[in-house]
Amino acid sequence: MSALPIVFGAPALLFGLALLPVIWWLLRLTPPRPKTELFPPLRILAKVLKKEETPAKSPWWLTALRLLIAALIVFALAQPVMNPREIQISAEGPLVLVMDNGWSTATDWQERISVAGELIDDAEARNLPVSIVFTAEDTHNATPDTPARARERLQAAVARPLHGSQQDALAALQTALENSSVGTLAILSSGLTSEAATDQWQALLERAPQQDVLLFQNMTDGTLALVSASNEANGFAVTAERTDTDHPESRAVTANDSQGRPIANGQLVFESGASLGTALLTVPFELRNDFANISVDGLSNAGARYLLDESARRRRVGLLSAEPLDLSQPLLSPLYYLTRALEPFADLIVPEDSELGGAIAELVEQRPSVIVMADVGTVPDEVEDLLLEWITDGGLLLRFAGPRLAGGDSSDPFVPVDLRRGERALGGALSWSEPQPLAAFSEQGAFAGMSRPDDVTVNRQVLAEPSPDLGARTWASLADGTPLVTSRAFGDGRIILFHVTAEATWSNLPISGHFVEMLRRSILLSRSTIGAQGVVEEVILPPYRLLAANGSITTPSGAVQPLKVRSGTLPPVSFDNPPGLYGTESGFVALNLMRDGDALMAFDLPDYSGPLVRSEYMRSASIDLAPYLLTAALLLLMADTIIVLFMSGAFSRLNMRRAQTAAGAGLLVLSVGFMTAAEPANAADEKPGDAEILASLDRTHLAYVVTGDRRTDRTSRLGLNGMTRFLTYRTSLEPGEPVGVDIENDPLELYSMLYWPITVDTDPPSREAIARVDTFMKNGGTVLFDTRDALAGLSAAGVVSPETARLRAILAELDIPALEPVPQDHVLTKAFYILNEFPGRYRGSPLWVEALLDTDNPDNRPARGGDGVSSIIITGNDLAGAWAVDENNIPVYPTVPPDPVQREHAYRSGVNIMMYMLTGNYKADQVHVPALLERLGQ
């Protein structure tokens, strides 16, 4: 039943409004007046006392108030709903949900979840099965299931930083619904699609021509994504793609460094009718080289952030030529061609010194990434060592042949291969050979993947001496097999030689477009870290940082696979390789969601003749009015009560008693004062520190001993904080915030375990503090001592570290039992994870615990060593250092050696210690049930 924008869930109860006249009549009805009997002595009092008159009927406004209360209750019981949802599913056939969860859905993901949840609720109310399929998943399960199962899958779904594969999802849906009908097809679109999915959509709609189709799609805002970013000569150029091309648009973009701090800003401008927009961030190249990513302000999805690696940084390139620059004939100068080829992606340096030795020293002093030598025959002896050291440290020397190099020394150390003296001429009056074209580029070099230029020919070249490794060092060759470009690694750097000149006298290569690309790929090899175009051979890079669907940069999860990069070619983004940075902190490759040339295709549902409803993603505007009506009725009822009390004179009698109440209160305060002065405080009175104690009892807290050393205490706090997060994520235990404990004063009995890092930079604990710790251990507490020096044992033989000496001094004051390294069958090895060692930042130090009974006879080791846990645990592996994470959940200290598996095992060691400390040795009881039953005679 509907009335304007209000719908009643139980409209039959509205007939209760017909009872309002009856209620009004009952409220007006008054009981018969009592019969008056006069008592003579009261006649005198009747003349003295003022008569109090009581009306026989309630006032009309009070009656109206009570009628309003009754009407509000009736309306509330009728379950009124304002602005009910107009979109409803069909009552016949299953509900089919096609839900995009690609990168563009991250901005309004919760609204999409809300809409899908309401549709599933409608299907559950109609007892209809639900088939739900997500587009950005590695597998697509579209089998119809119960609404409860569909709701579970919906709650578990997340937006992915991937391109949705609608064609795969729809194909799985067609297979799952092959023998069943479709009642309602609900499409929760991201606004994007692909050419491959068009036929699938058409087939799905034609399968059931009269099915109800609900299309949810945001129609106001288009989708935008960054597709490329390059470091140009005059600034950093950014290109973006959009789907809404009807009007001009401007977006602010920000360049951020590796710490997330903004460095530069610009405006991304789209012209009307254009799908591509550009922005230019004009800042010095030193700042541009610090760019780590580019983001679009106001957008929170993976498409609005573009990651950068070393390939986006401009190189400082030094140019050196033995040929003097002839301004009258610039086309004969090699620097003319090199300058124009390198200017778009490098910052060029030309030395001022005219002497070759001084020019090389001047260039090396400016620390360029690359030095280009055009026809330099012999490097002067005084700078030879300087140049070799620069190349060994990571520099790239790029040389071009010429008459001077052809006639140079054959023992030149600055060439990648041994050269023959003189040059080889191809063509001409005195030659039998013809000019040679280029052969296909080698798949092992930096030019792999480039197409062979058909219009490039070589007339002259320097030849290489045959050698076993000549083929491996050749990146490009002529059609007759002679090398054109050779290279070899030299220390951390590289030497590359073009066997032709840098100007057009020996070949027409310098005036071809391939020359620029060959130089660009060669220059990219100069960086100290691995880049996408700088990989010469196939490498496998582990995930370093990943791009989340909301555009944030996160640490990788276990499902991500290593990235295979071959010959500078990156694989496409996939479920196994989502967008992010792959490699290590010292070198990584940026795998972005979009690439240069990618286009966004707006989703448009094919023509459909059946019932179709379009709607935008909006949270339900429906409002249940019942709570508000009941609240209003309650407030009016309270007002009615106050009015009745006022009319009965209760407040006037209250004023008469106010003086008596004040006198009684004063007497009570005076009495309490005497009692307080005469009697001491009771034991149950609140004392200082009770609030902190009660706060510590709300849940389990990991505790560490405050040593007084700021660095050590910070490491302990961050480490236990990281351990708390790991316990919450991996186990059912949810500890509170870690607590620092002063063993001199704080109560120790509130905690089950104390982590005590041993430090020698502070004063040793007092005897009283050690006695308190001894009492804590004897009462069931456990102390985990950590010397953080990879402690090898507790024997007195040999030289020990200062931390070990301090630990021995502390243990000498404690009453502790015999200790032993954790045996293989100890409860600690299987309390939660199966472990055979307990590493931290370091590994190799054993974990010492109380010795089990009968340790001298391993064959007769008991099933357990007692009913309690070890009161003391000792390690030297620096557990807190391995657990320590910052506010972004990033490890603070590296492991030694740097190994993610070692850090994971350190966390697992902490979990086992906590489970063992909290649950005792019940694991041993479980494992040794047969032995225990045998001892009990069963």
C-alpha cells in the first residue's frame, strides 16, 4: 500500500486509526462522584481551609495530545517506509548478477556492494537462487546458489587493480545457465568494456528476450586513467585517456617521490571531443629524477596513479669528439647527429677543455651516466685509469668508429672486442662488394624486439677479430654477419661500440629513425638499477611494491608471482602479476595498469527489446519511519506524565519538602565528615594506579621491559606491535597494545610474559627488581631474555659478548632450573606452526628453555615436562628486531641475511612462543595421547 512517497509494510494495522474515537470517548469518561457525608466537626475546618477543585474532565488539549500518541503508535506498527526502492527483481527465475570489480570500481566499491546486497535480499525474500560472477578474477564461478552463499561471496569480493575480463565472465555464465532460465539480469557495470565482450553481451541478452534487465552505471562522470609518462627535455610529460569526450576538462596531477611527498604539480588538460589529455610538469631535471609516481588529484583508483622506475629518469650524457666542430659544415660533425638524437631524453654535457685528456677528466668529474666518444682513437695515458675507474663504478662508455679508431692501438682497453687495424670499405670503384644492409637484431641484446630497418646500408666499418665470444657480444650485425654494434660488461659498467661513424659518411644509419631508438636503448643501460628497457637478457623479478585498486602502494601478498622480463619487454598486467614495482629496493621495474597506446572503451549495452531499467549507483534513500514515530510517541508520553504531575500539585508539595531535604543533606555531610576524620581508609578504597590495572585486564597485552635505552625500547615497542598485528591476523588471539613495564615499580602479575632485551648501555637492574622478577617467574610468569648477539650457548668457555655477560650476571641472581636448547619434540616446535628453529633478525642461536625431565636419557624422554610452561626462555636472535614494523606495516630492520622467509619464520616463532605460554603444553598431551593412556593403565 502506498501513499505519496510512503509505503506501509503492514497496511492492515492502519485500521486501528478507526479506534481513535473510542479512545477519545474513554478519555472523556469520568467515574461517578462519591456521595458526600457531612461530619459536624469538619464544618469549622471547611471554613478555614481553601478548597481544591479537581475538574471532572481532562482539558481538550490534553485529550488531543493522548490521541496523537495513540495515532503515532498505530502508524509505527504499520511499518511506514519513506522513499521506497523502485527497482525490484522478477519473481520468476534466478537472479543473475554480473558485477565488475576491476580497477575503476574502487572509488565507489561500497555503494556497489550495497546495491548488490539489496538485490540478493530481494531474491532471498522471494526464495530465488542467485548466480553471481565477478569480472576481475582468475576463475569465474557462475553456478546458481542460495542467496546466503551469494551474500558470502559478495562480502568476500574486493576491487582488483586489474582490467575486468567481461568475455570470460559471460562465457562462464552462459555455461552455468545452459539448462536454466533467467528471471532478472542485474548488470553492475564499471562503465568500461572491450571489443571482445560485445558478442558475449549480445548472446546473453538474446538468450532470454523477455528477462528483466537492471543496469547500474554511473552516467555523470567518465572514467580516466594515466597511460604514459616520459621525462622530456623541457619537462615531464604525462598522458591520460578518458571515456567522456563531450566537454573540455582539466585535472590536477601531482608528482610524488618515493616517500609519498608531493614534488611538483601540473594540469591535465582535455580538449572538447578529445579522449587524450596531456600535462607538462616543468621542473629542473634533478627534481624530475626524484619522481616515483604520478597521480591524479581527487581520484582513488589504480588507473589514476602511474608508477615510474629508472627508465623515466633523464641521463646526464657527456659528448666527446676528436673532430673539431666546423660551424660552416655542421652535417659533417658527429656531434651534430648525436646532439639531436639524444636531446629528447638526455641532458647533454660538452667539455670546455679542448685537450682530449683534460676533456675526459672534466667529464668524469661531473659524474655523467654516459660518455659518448665519436672517433676517439687513443685515450691519453694520464686519464686512462680515471676512465677505467668510472666505467667500473657503473658508467657507460659509448664509442663510435672512425678513421682514428681504425688506425688506433689494437690493445685498446676501451673497446668491447678486438679490432682489426684499418677499416673495411664496401662498394666503390676499387671494391668487389656491395654496401651491406642490416641483419635482424639479436634477441640477446638491448635492441631485441626492434624491427630490422630496410633502408639502412653500411659503406664502411671497422672489423672485429674472430673470437669464441664474438657472437655473444654482438647486438647488431650486417647481412654478411660482420658486427655493427658490440658490447661487453666491464665491472658494474658497460662499453658499447658502434663499428660505424656517428655521422653519415660511413653509413646512413645516423639519419634514420632507428638510430635514435638504438641510442635511447643504449643510454637506458647506464642506470644502476634494472629498468624495463634496460634488461638485456631474461630476468625474474620478485614483487617489491604493489598498486592497490584504490591507488595506494602496498606490500606484496603471497598470491603474487615473480615477473619475467625478457629483452626489455614487460608482460601484460594479470592476476598473477598485478601492477606494481618488481625487483628489490636497489633496482626495480614498474609494471603499470595502462600502457602508451591503450584506450578506454565505454560500456554500452547492446539493443534490447525487453524490460530494461537503468539506474546509477546510490545508497538506498529509503527511511524506516517506525523508530522515529515510536520515539516521538515516547517523548509525548513523558510530556503527558509531567503535565499530569503538575496538575495534581506534585511539584508544589515538592517545594514544601525542599527545606527539609536541604537540612537533611547538611546533617548527612557533617556526619560523613566526622566519620572520615575518625576512621582510616578501607582496603577497598580506590588507590592510585587502579585505573591502569583495570585497563590492563581487558585483554591480553604483550609486555616488554623498559631498559632506559631509547633505541632498544623503541625496537621492543615496534616489535611487539608487529607481533600483536601478526597474532591478530593469523590466530584467534587479539592482544591489546603492547605495554612497557618498569620492573622496579610496575606490577608484573598483570602480564603472562615479559620480553627483556639485554643492553649494556644502561645501569643493571637492582636486587629488588631482580627479586620481583624472580617472584613473577615462580608464580607462573615467563621471561623471554634476548641478548640480540646471536648467542651460541650458555657455557662459560670462550669469549662472550657484553650482552651475554650482563645476562649471566642477571641469571646469577635468579633461582632458575637447568636449561637446554629446545628439543625436537618440545611443545614449542608444534604449539601452532611446525618449526625446527626459532630465528629473528639473526639465525643460528638456539632457543633455551627449562630442561625436561630425564634429559640424560633421550630414549626415555617423558611425554611432557610438567604441567606448566618454561618460566625462562633465552635467545640471541633479536626477535623484536625481526618483528618491528612502522605505521605502514613495513619492516624497520632488515634480516641478516636479507630473507623474507626468515622474517616469516621469526613471526611464526613468536606465535609458537605465545601459544605455548598461554595454552601450556596441551599440544604435548595431544601428541602423546597413546603414551599417556599407557601410563594410566588404559
